Amino acid sequence: MPDMETSKMTSTTLVIGATGAMGRPVVRILLSDPDRNVRIFTRDPTGRQARALVEAGQGRVEVATGSVDDEASLAAAMAGAAAVFCNTDFFSTASPLREYEQGLRVLRAAQAAGVDHLVWSSLDNAAVITGGRVPVPHYDAKGAVEAWIGLMRSEEFMR
């Protein structure tokens, strides 16, 4: 049996939203683990933030170009990833339904790719916790995806 210290496997984590305000610190934290590579998923691989992340990764950050609206680019980005961190950008569409659809697309792609771990960056569903008095669309969309994740966990439990 190989020595576990000398045969450590390097795993890859895909970060969706890597060039955003939340994604950049996530990438930096992931890079603190020398046995982890990071794949950043971005619409603009030539952008300043993407280039800075690649440089900071010193060979451990690769770029996957695509959109959470494009199933093929999501599938390609997830190939071989052990984990996914996802923070969607509500403000690029300003549509709760569109962000919800994007979240479900990410979840389906991760499941199809056999991703072991997925972190969905969520927010409380403001419309639910305030009885509809305070809708905050970008909270509500993320909360709806979180509710879907909870429903799927229950479905898996019943099998």
C-alpha cells in the first residue's frame, strides 16, 4: 500500500463566481491548501480579476470560460472537479426566476458530473421569513434554490 504522505492526491475545486467579491476570497482560502487546485468559472477570462487569480495561484488556478446559463460550459467546467463552490450573480440579470433557473442548472450539472461536494452560497428567503412583507429578490432566489436542495436531500433519504 502506498505511503499516504507521499501519494496525496491533488483535488480540484470549481469556483463559480470566482471573480466576484465573495469568490475571490474563497479562491484565496482554497489555495492555502497545497493539495488543492482551483478552477475558476468566468464569463471573461481576460478580465482583471480573472488574471489576478491565475497569477496568485502560481500554476494552481485554471480558467474555465462559460456562463451559468450554458449547460455545456457548466458540464465542461465541472469535469474532474471534486467540489464546487457557487455564488450566482443576481444583479447581472435582475431576475429572481432566472437566478433560480441558474441555480438548478448548476445543481444538475454537478450531479451529472459526479461532484462530491457542492457549496451553494445562499441567503435567507426574505419573503418567507417576513410573511411576504419584505421581498428581497436576490435573497428570495437564492433561498428558493436552497429549498430545492433541501427537498432533494429528503428525496434521497427516502430511497
